[in-house]
Amino acid sequence: MDMGVVVIVVVAIVGGVFYDAMKMRYKYQHLASGKGYEDLQQELKQVKARLATLESIVTDKKYQLNEEINRL
């Protein structure tokens, strides 16, 4: 194999690892700053609201009756 190809492959791998490490570092710094925590709290509230809506739809008698009719 040509030495130039080996160098290119090694540089690409090292660059990719370095990029991933910096991306993870930024992510954890963002979470540690507190803003990331607030974002996660807000997203959790939204998910809980959506889940409550879905639960109310699925437990609704009309929905269950419609599902039984569709199965027949």
C-alpha cells in the first residue's frame, strides 16, 4: 500500500476521534452550565403532557369500541 494513503487514513481517523471528543466535551459543558438541565426539564414537561393526552385517547370508551369494530 502506498504510504500517502496510509497517512491520509490515519489523519482522517485521528481527526474524526478528535471531532467526536470536542463534540462530547461541548455537550457536557452545556449540560453542566445549567442551561442544558433547564432545556431537559422543559422537554420532559412537554413529553409528559403529550403522554397524558395519548393516555386519555387510548382509555376513552369510544376509542376502544372503534378498535373492536375495526378488528371485526
